[in-house]
Amino acid sequence: MTRNKYRKVFLVINKFAGHRKKYSTAVYQVVSALQENGCEVEYSYTNHSGHATELALSAVNKGFELVVAVGGDGTMNEVAQGLFGTSTPMGIIPMGSGNGLARDLGVPVNIKKSARLLVEGSIKQIDVCRFNNQRFLCTSGIGFDAQVADKMAKAPSRGFLRYIQLTIQESIAFKPFRIKMKANDIWIEKPVFLVTFANARQFGNNAFIAPKADISDGLIDVVVVKPFQKIWLPVFGIGLFLGIIPKLPFVEYHKTKQVELESADTPFFHFDGEPGKLNIPAKISIDAEKLFVVVGRIKGKN
């Protein structure tokens, strides 16, 4: 890692992410922290899908030295799309429902602390993964979590409590489905509850679906959760937060550079918590591009 120092910083803000009411305060805190350290700061709010990518790419072309994503994991994903292939790093101000990328990289979810990190942090190069042509930074997958992501995208409000509510509702009626895929030259063909392709360790909110994952190791962690009796649901939920998913008797865990998904009886997949339509056959792989992100620990107190 190398120490950062920026003169021109651009903020891409999605005020429709998890904690909507805090955005005016957050923007003020972030801009103030940067200006106090001699940075020239500009920002813009997103107003449609894909807009964050457009804003990030425009900022790079205008010579901004740091592009900061203010929002949730979906916002981080979109901003990153505009930075791939460049040396411009991405800063993170986590304002989403789960903030999986920020938590995995050790970026504080406290706004004041994450704002200070933009100035005091260092640069880390992280892997980028692909599900067919869709890049993702944290996790992608099919099955139960993808169905919840689809419902979450359509919900009138977001947040952790809404996510828990939808998870409980969907778990009652969800039915396992069959998959056929190849990882490490081994064919896996069986019914599943979900399959997660992980670059980072967690979904968000410190729910560790792939606790062995390393976001910079050049490998994809594949978590296959086989069907289990409903009585195991609380154990599965607790296991996520304790980081013991690989130890559960109905879980298979693999590390690989690529997965070939030949068939899956489900219409959805998700990428960084955002829903998408599944196209089969699919390939999940490590992208040739890398992403530079501001990480590290801040000094002293708030």
C-alpha cells in the first residue's frame, strides 16, 4: 500500500441508498473534512441507473484524482465501473443497507471516520469478478439470496430491518432448485438452497457467507448451500454472523479461478446485492482489471 494525497476529489452521491435522511449531513461532513485538508471538492447526485458510472468516468476525464462513492454496495459497483482501466482510486463513504465492501475492507461505517480516511488512508488494489459480463466487487449468486435481492429492489423502503423482514418472508415459501456447474474441473450437480460466488467475505452487516475469502487473492470462493430443514434456518442465520458457514453440515466450500454454470432452475442472480436476470450458460471469473480503493486505519479519536 502507498500513502495517498489528493488535490481534486469528486463525490458521486446516491441519496436513495439505505440511510436517506442522513445525506445532507454526510455530504457536509465529507466535503468539510476534505476541504480542511486542502482538497478541491465537487459532487453530484445520481438520478438514474448507470448514472454513477457516467459521473465517475467524467470525473476521471476531468482530472479528478480521487472519486468517492457515497451510498451502498450498488453505488460502489456503479462507480467502480467508471474507474476500471484507470489508475484513479475509489473512496468509500458507506451509506447503504449492508455496506459489505466497506466492512470487508475495514472502512468505518461512521461518516466522520470514513471521511477522515479519505485523507489519511492508503491505496489497496482489489480483485474484480465477473458473472458473465456483469462485474461485481463483493458477492454474486443464485438462489435464495438472489430472490431476496429482487424483492428488496422492489420494496418501498430499504435498510437492515427491511432485509430481515423479507428474508423471513421469503424463507417460508422458497423451494430448492437444481444446478449443474464446474469448479476446479469438478462437476457439481445437485439441488441447492443458494450458491454464492464471493470475492469478499460477506453480504453486508457482517453476515459472513464466505469467511475464508480474500478480496485480493485472485480466487473466487464458491459457497454451495444444499437444501436443509426449516428448523436449521436460525442456525444458518446465526452462522452467518459467527463466520462458521463452512462448518455447517449442508454447506460445501470451494476456491477457484473460474466457475462454469451450465444449468440452474432459477430466473435470478444478484451482483453486490442488486438483482439481475440469469442467462445460462454462465461463467463466473476473475476480471483482468483491478480496482484501487482507499483503505486503512485513521489515527487518534473522532
